[in-house]
Amino acid sequence: MADTPGLFARGDGLEQATALVARAGGLHPPGEVLLSWPAPNYVNPETRGWEAPIILIIMLVATTVIYVARMWARLVVAKNYGLDDIIMSISMLPVIGLTISAILAIKVYGFQWHAWDQTPKTHVTTREITMAIELNYVISTTLIKVSILLFYRRLTGSLKSLFVYSIWGMIFFCVVPSIIFVFLIIFTCTPVVGNFRLFDIAWRIKHELECRDEGAIIVTCAIIGTIQDLFVCILPAILVWDLKMSKRQKIAVCGIFGVGMISCVCGILRTYYATYVYYRTYDITWYAYHGWVWTALEADFGVMCASAPALKVFFKRYFNLSNMTSANSKSGTNQRSIPLSLRSRGKGTTSSLSTHKSRGDQNGVYDGTPFQGIKVSQGLDIHIEERDESSHKSFESTRNLTAMKSFEEDKDKAWRNGCRTVCAAVQPDSRNGSRDSLSDIDLERAQPNR
């Protein structure tokens, strides 16, 4: 998108100006269009408001916060950062540059005015900021898409399948066209400085200038970028749908990746305004305003959508109240209250395994620990937790729960002094059986510590 030569709208140099500037679509209006424009207003021209700049500023702040949360989740919480995070970090530089350039373009450098109200200075600044926006856009969105694709590659692990090859193919499809477009944008005009002086009559009279079809380059870039966005969003659905998950889980996972469709919508709107600016209107600066807004939003939403999976870890760590509720509900189901008089008065956390009706029976006190339960003492609170079937059969887990330090004595003396932990193995259906059905298993048969 570029400026329209409102400088040529009036005066004796009209014929000379129209002879110097080739007529090609909306970038170079014909003489009759220039004559139909109102006189330039350099005092109080019609100007766009602050609505779009404020939105872009808010979006830039939100994008930065989400990026920081993503990196915190990967580096500090999960400690599983990868190449995709490095690429995303690099992309933040052109993303910030793109958003700032768009704000300056639509509020300072001329895209806040109509084409006929452009000053000699803004004829140059509009061209300069146009190249800055386009280059930052191509570089930032390409890096974002590559980061997303590398994240997909991490999900597949060592899997060798068509999906993996599709990922590498998409990376190639994103990188190669972007490199081509970077060179096409830079060398739209030869010499390159002529791209900025396209509507500077004094400069054009003294220098030869050859330019390619800028509209075709920008519109093609926008179309290909939108197609890339769509493929990147659809690609994970192919992988997820083949996984052994419930349909509801598949839809949920696809929904996380599907938020990238927001970026696709921005890309479609950018393509529409690029086409409109270059082929449907000569008031380019006024309508390019909308195009720049959607261009910046596409990159910002791209960072947000790419960070969505990592944010799940962040919010689970710091804001997940549903897990707390679930944990409380679960503990309430698996715990039995103990009378206050029986609560431990010790400090720290201890756990003991009871396989008898009550270990306190010999002292005349009911211990309250059921068969095959684990009594966990924390400070002044005691609760009983059920053990699953696997823990009943696990020698090591029971040992860890019940093992006590053995003294450096022989086995008989250790047994007499009560320094050996004995766990009675009781079948689930033997609670009402006689004590003769209980089989004592010594968990300390290993050699004592030396």
C-alpha cells in the first residue's frame, strides 16, 4: 500500500506529473481523477481518530504479557522450552516493530488523511513506513508460523509419519515464499531509494526510476499468507483425530489450536483491503488505514494463539481454582474424620499403614484406622486415605510408607525391640474373617543398614 500523488493535483506541473508517473491501478491516479479531487487542506484536514491506535496499543501490551506468560510457563514452570520458544522470542522483535509502525502510520506519517491532503513530507513518509510495515509483517508472521509448526513437531516426538513430513513441508512453504517477498518488497523499485521518492517530482526529474507492480506483489503476499494461516490451523486436526481419545477430548484439543482462526480472519480482511486499495480506489492513504490495523492485529493474534497451549500450564499453576475444588471434593470422599481427642499432637508429617482392626486395641483405645487404610498425620490433623489395589500389591510403595530405621543389631534383637515393621496382607474380602486368615509379611527382610 502506498501514497497517492495529491501533490500533483493542481498547478501547471499537472501534465508533467502525469507524464512522469505511469498509470497502474490505484497507485497512480489518472489526470481526470486528480482534477476531481478537492483542494488540499493543510490547516485542518479530515483526520482519523485515536480509536485504532488505542486498540493497537492495548493489543501490543496484551501480546507482550501473553508472550511473557508463555515463556514463564515454559522456562520456569514446566522447564520444557524448545526451539519453538526461541523462534517465537525472535518473532517478538518484528511484531513489536510492526505494531509500532502501524500506529505511527495511521496517526503521524500520513495515513490518517485523505490522499489529496498529503504534504510533500508525508508523500515520502508514507512510502517509508509502508516498506517498514510490509517487511515487519512478512518476517514476524513467518516466524510465528514456523514456531507453531515446530511446536507441532514436538508433539509428534519420534513419530515418523505423513504428519511429520507435512510439518516440514509447511515450514518450507512458509519460509521460501517469505524470503522471495522480502526481496520483492525491498526491490520493488530500482534504485531502492526511488521507492520512497516515487511521488517526489523534483527527485523524479533528475533520476531514472523503474518500478514493478507493487499492488500485485502486496496482494499476492497477503493471499499466500492467508492460505498458510489456514493450513497451519487445520494441520493439527489431522494428528489429533487419529489419536485414541474421546470425541469430546478431540474437539477440545482442536479448539485450542483452532483459536488460530482468529488470525486467519485478520489475514482475510488484510487481503480484502490490500485489493481494495490497489485496485478499487485512488484514495489510498484513507483506506490503507484499515489495512494497516488488520495487518498489525494479525501478527498480535498470531502470538496469542501460538501461546495458548503453554498458557494452560501457566494458569493451571497460578489460577486454576477448578483443580482446587476437585482436590477438595476428592479428599472429602477419601477421608474419614477422626475424633479430636485422637488427633496427633506431633509436628511434621508422618504416615503409617494399618492392616488390623485397630492397633490401639491393646491399649484400650480405638485407633479408628480401617482395614487396608493409610493413616496420614499432618500437624494436628489426621485423615484416612484408601489405598488402591496396585498399592496393596506393591512391595516398594508399602515399604516406603511403613519402613522405619533399623538399629545395627541382629534380627532377633531388632524383632524383640520392635524395630521391624510388619504389614499384614489382608484380602479385600477377608475383613470379616478370623485373625488366623491374616498373613504377616516382613518388609524388612533385607540386610540391615550397615
